[in-house]
Amino acid sequence: MPIGFMLLKYLACDFSSLETICRRCGRHQVYDTSMLMARHGGYVSIPELKHIVAADCPDRQATGSGDACQIHFSQIETPRQHKWPH
């Protein structure tokens, strides 16, 4: 199932916590899925959830692709590997 269609309520069945990591700044956080469900509901999509948990990231609104927040949930998605020209 594509990440955009995955809902928190389904992840909560398989994971008791979700780990976020940002490849750009190294930010790392572990969230309890039951706490996330209580705060945001089970029908929040994974892309929406990434915006919620990265809301206080200063790089979230960056316009350059190299400057933007690169948060991902380590258990369910692999970060994009950018191949920049040298």
C-alpha cells in the first residue's frame, strides 16, 4: 500500500511506537502510537502525520529541496536517496 493511503489506525495494529528520523538535521523522536491516536485520531494519513510531528521543525517550510525537512518513519519507509551531481 502506498504511504499516502496508509492510516495511523492500521499502523497502530502492528507498531506500539513510531520512530521518526530526519536525514537533514538528525532529529530523532519515538512516538507512542496510542498517544498519537488519542491526539490525532486513527484516520490521519502518514503524510499528514509527518507534517504534524515536524510542525516545529524550522526547515519544514524551506523552499530549496536540499534545505527541506527530510523526516521519515523508520519502520515503514526508507528515506529517499538523492543523487546530486558532483
